[in-house]
Amino acid sequence: MDRSDEDRAINEVVERLAKQFPRVPAGEVAEVVSQSRPEFDDVPIRDFVPLFVERGAKQRLRELA
């Protein structure tokens, strides 16, 4: 997965989580996702980064909702 594919997948994560957490403003969802992403900056295999980012962000959003 190259960086543009990863960026596209992360944008899909934001959209999916915004639908799952309608009470959380979309901007806040995007911020939580962007805060989760740096945790995986050093991961050499990028294919699963969007999945891991989504899981981490979802947990944080559950705490906010």
C-alpha cells in the first residue's frame, strides 16, 4: 500500500466513524483519527495501518460518546 492508498483508506475510516458516532462532530472524529495515526509511523508494513488506526480511534470515540 502506498501513501496515497493509505491516505484514501484513512479518509474512509473518518467517514465510517462519523456515521457510527453521529453525536460526535465530524471534525472531532477526524482529529481523533489523525491523533491515532502517528502511533503507526514506524510500522514497515503499511497494509493494516488503516485498520489499526480505526480500532484505536473507535475506542477513543466510545469514551467521548
